[in-house]
Amino acid sequence: MIYYDPSEDSFKSRLPQEVRRRGRALKDLERVTGADLLLTSSEEQMTLAPLCTVPGRLALRRLTERGLLVQRKSGLDLIQSIPRLDDILARMLEWTEQPWLLVTGQIECSEAGFVVLDGRQTNFSHNALQGALVAWQLRGGYLSVLSQDRLITSWIMLWLDRLEDRRDEKIVSRPVQQLTKSQYPWTQTLATFPGVGPILAEELAQYAGSLKSALFALSSPNFALMPGRPKGFGKKTIDACREWLGLEENEVIVPLKEAD
């Protein structure tokens, strides 16, 4: 069975019509679980109980035990969502042991080191994008990249077949990483930067308070001179981070606005 968040019914959605035809809209799926799609082999049909209620959450829990949750990102939505990927993954890990990030589109790197999405030049560093995707996997997420939207249908059908084949297997749970926003789960992303590592990443997280602010700090040439900064972020480290981000001499990462 395919469940999808009602936002996928928008005319802007790149989810294939075939998937929506076979599936069923489930209100608040993304808000509650962090996922756009729920694929399950459970024979139980989701009730109409809202997911914000106890009956709704119990029914959802039974479905996710035999399924997987999928956050789908395409085009510029992928770039704009990078600061929120850690929070999304944290929510998904509360519900499933198989949190998938399904990325669609042609992702290339320009000569200047910036991301080119579906032939469209962006001002986002290709190294930064790759770091975010690696961090997703290091923290327990799964990743699949498809070149075209139409391939989503076959990807989903393949997984539904796999789930059906395993439907009668006994569920053997592994420890699920429980993460909250207050624990700064995105420090894993910061730790991938050159010269940073897990200890400095945690100190920077405490100092900055958000991934956006931390990236802004690492991209600022004068951060090494700022009073109150965590020790260890000297000019050499900042220069290495700026080079890794592919920034020009006076260029910095401007924090994105929060999504409405």
C-alpha cells in the first residue's frame, strides 16, 4: 500500500500521477513522521483517525513496522531543504528503521564547484551538498538518487514487492537512534568539514544554535577573529572550510529564510 502526504497532490508536485492513482492521501503524514511517502506491506487499512490522536498514531505505528518512510526531494527543493534534513531524519527515525531520502534529478558540478540541477546553475557548493547527503547516511538514513521523476514509480513498485516478500518474517528490531532538536543532530554534518571533527562540531553547534548559522560562521573569513568563538577555529581551519565549500574570496553563505 502507498500512502502519501496530501501536499503531493499539488500541481507543483513531481510525484508521478501513477503513484498517486495507486496510493492514498494521508493527512499530516509529513508533519508527524517527516516523510512524504509511506510504503507498507501491512494488510491493515489506515483508519480515518487523525494522526494527531492516539488511535491514529497507533495505527500508523503498526503500518510503519512493516514498511518504510520516504522523504522525496527534487530540484531546488533539495537545496533549500538541506538545513532541515537533520530534523527531518530525526522525526523519521522515531517511526521507522528504514528512513529513505529519495532524490530525483540530474545533479552535476560546475567548473566553479557549484551544484547544477537539471541543467540549472545554482550558487550552492557541490561539496556542501555531498556533505549533507553523506551526513544523512552516517546518521542512519538510506539514500537513493534517480535521474528522472518517472523512475520513482518503478522504485516504489520494487520496494512494495520486497516488502511483500518479507511480510511474514518476524520483526527483529535494532536500536533506533533517538534524536531531538536540542541535541543538535546536525553536528554530524559539521564534523565532516576539514579540520573540524566531532568535538569542534559540538562546540560550534552550541555557539551557533542552528546549522544555518554554523555554516554562515564557517564561511566567514573573519570568524577566526571574532571574540567568543570556540577555540580551535583559527584562520587555517576557516580557510580550509571555505575552500571545501568552494567559496570565492569575499563570498559567504547567506542563511536561507525559514520555509513558510
